[in-house]
Amino acid sequence: MVTENIYKKDVIEKSYKSFWKEKMLEFGGEYSIWSNAPENPSYN
């Protein structure tokens, strides 16, 4: 069975460079602080 890819907009078309930041901001609250975390945590 073949169906339409309902996840296309959420996964395939997202830039990998901004994906993490966007998702953390979507979650909001205590997750928002992680949206600005460096790629390598030891850089903090």
C-alpha cells in the first residue's frame, strides 16, 4: 500500500542546521534555553 507522506514538511524539507533550534522553540518552556546551545556542548 502506498500513501502520501504526511511527514514531508516536518522532516524532509527542514534545514538540518536549524532543525534542533526550531523544535526546542516549538516545545517552549524549559526547552527554549536549549535552542541556543552550541553544536558541541564543550564550547559552553
